[in-house]
Amino acid sequence: MSLLHYHPFKGLYLAVELAFTLFVRVPVWVALSLPRSWRPRPSWSIKRVLHLKLFKTGIKVLGRTGPLVDTPSHLAIAPGVDVNGVWVDPVPHLITSPLTEWSRAAGVDSIKIPGYWIHKQGATIPVGAPPMPGEKVLYSMHGGAYTRLSAHPSNLIAAVSKGILKHTDSIHRVFAIEYRLSSESFAPFPAALLDALAGYNYLVNQVGIHPADIVFEGDSAGANLAHALTRYLIEHQNDANAQLPAPPGSLLLLSPWVDLSSSHDRNPGTDSSFRFADSDYLDVRPGKNNITWSKDVFIGPHGYGAAETNRYISPAAKNPMIFDSDSRKGTSLFKGFPRTFIVVGGAEALYDQIKTFIDRMVSELGHGDGVKDGEGKVAWYEAPDAVHDFLIFAWHEPERTDTLKAIAAWIDKA
């Protein structure tokens, strides 16, 4: 670990970076943004350019020093004002092949983990109460490259859940699972999937919410996880040994990270990871930052080949082997998936892989208009000039509000 993780070195370094940013970087950024053609996107205001560059710089700085404050993890329920934490029991009885083999290879088991209820402002629902008639519940899986952030309501990522609650009439509460991060206690794939499965079992079999009334929601890596959990439930719903709950009624994927291989990051001339590197804070170009490290610790002992071929990890990878498995040779990739809504930012580095994912779903399931008009219809919303996971940023308007309204309309019409 670098000396910059410890005081006084950490404090001195942060002070220097702050001063350099305020008195050197910001004036230079403003000057270079005066001509619209010099901005990452001509439609952006100078204020948005500064927001992006400050956030991007903050990621780089904290990547060297570590976080400024401790982030809540799966080890404890972190207290706080209006924090409604519960413990979720492990579900070893719901684990079947191939999850069994992957868990054994990674040395992980289903464990007891926390989850947090987030209620609509003004709601008086008791924590973990049975559902009201006609109530839908959002099951949230947070992003952070499987190595960062938290399900805790105080975390930046909770802005997504709170935004959906604000704009959606049929959802009054969100349950967010504090799954294990791959950077903690060596918990590679499929540890997070085991935890997400436990959270779903809690909602269905303890709280009593019908699967058809549950909306899986995930952003970035959380969307990867929401997809993987949906896939597991669908592929094994008829497995008598698994005794799994039915798949959810809906799937909401926000800026999904759906290709952990490098199949969309190989052509500097055309691939969005290069093409949009200046217009996004997320840099996924090979070898450029700690995204490579996040992939390594998440994939762990399964080897990088798993990112190329495993349909649970990289359903958008440009490799036909993701269509194959011991039980699904040559079959479709999305058969049986619920109605799905996908959000993509027009300026995000993951743009190409998300569009590949959308195209694959649509080619198999057909395009829907957001209305519940048949099984497996796919709807999507592209926010022009929006960055990765833009729903977490209050400053990313009007795209943030417009997208939340589109999501609300899709959920409420089901």
C-alpha cells in the first residue's frame, strides 16, 4: 500500500492537489472551454465541463490515497438517521450448478449480509412490512465496478433509488443489498451473485412480496449483477433441486457494464471506450486505470477467459461461446427474460457494449414501447450527451429528470 494512504503524507498530498486544482486546473479548464468546439461535447455548458473534470480528477486522486471516509460494507449494518438496515440470511439451499462449481472454485459461500430499506419521503411503512395490495418493490444492486461504493442510504449511489422513488407512483420503497465487494476479503465472482440471491429470497419468502411485483434495478456493475441474478433464476426455475423463487416481473438496467472482456475496447479509432474517453469520467481503456484491477479481482481464480465466454459475466462480449453451456448448447441468450428497460448515456465510454447488449435482447425478444404488451419486450432510453451512470449526479440536468420520468412511466404502466 502506498505511503499516500497514511497521514501525514495523505493530508499533505490532498492539500497540494486541492490547491493545484483550484488555482491552476480550474482556470485552465475554463479557458479551454470557452470555445464550444473545444468542450468534450459542444452542447455542454462550461459548468458541466467543470463538474465532469472535477469528478474525474477526484477519482484519480482518491485512487492514489484511498477513500477519505470508511465506506459501509457487508460486515456490519452502518447506523445513521433514517437508516433501516436488516440482516439477510444465507441461502445455501438455493445454489445449484453451475453456481455450485463457480463458488467452489472461488472459495466463497452464501453468508449473512446486510440490506437497507429506503422509503419514499413521507411514507409510514414499517421496515420489512408485507406488501400493500398492488405495491411494487424495487430491488436495488449498486454499481462501483464490484470493488467500490455501498448500498447504504448515505452513499452517492443511493441517489438513483431516491430519484426513482420520487418520480414513480407505484413504488414506495426500495430494498438495496450490501453484497460483498471483490476487493474485500477476496470475494470474487460469484460472491456478489450469492448475496443478491439471498436478498431476493428475503424479499419473496420472508417479506412476502410476489416476484411479479419486484423490479430488479442495477446501475453499472450493479446492472451486471441484476442481469446475472435474473439469468440464474430463469435458467434454473424448473430445477427441482434448486427450489428457487420465480424470476422478477421487470428488469431495469442503468448504464449496464455488460462486457468485462476487452472485446469492445480494441480499436482506438472507433470503439466508444476511446471515442468518448474525454466526455466520460469512466475510463475503461485497457491499462489506463484501475478498471483493469477491478476486473482482475472480480474474475479471480476463474481466469480472464471467463470474461470472454461466461454469459453471466459478459453477456455482451463479442464471442459466440457465451451462448454455450453444458445445458444450453446453441440456445438463445435471453429466452424467458422479463420486460426490460435499459438506460444508456450518449457520451459514456460503455456506449458500444450497451448497444450490443440491447441489440442482442431485441433480436431475441422484440422491441417494446414500455407497455406490458408481451413477455420479454425490451425498451430503452438514450440520454444524449449524458455520461456513465448519470442518474447519480444532481447537476446532470435535464437528462437526469427526463430519464427518471421515462423510467417511472415504464414502471407504472406495467
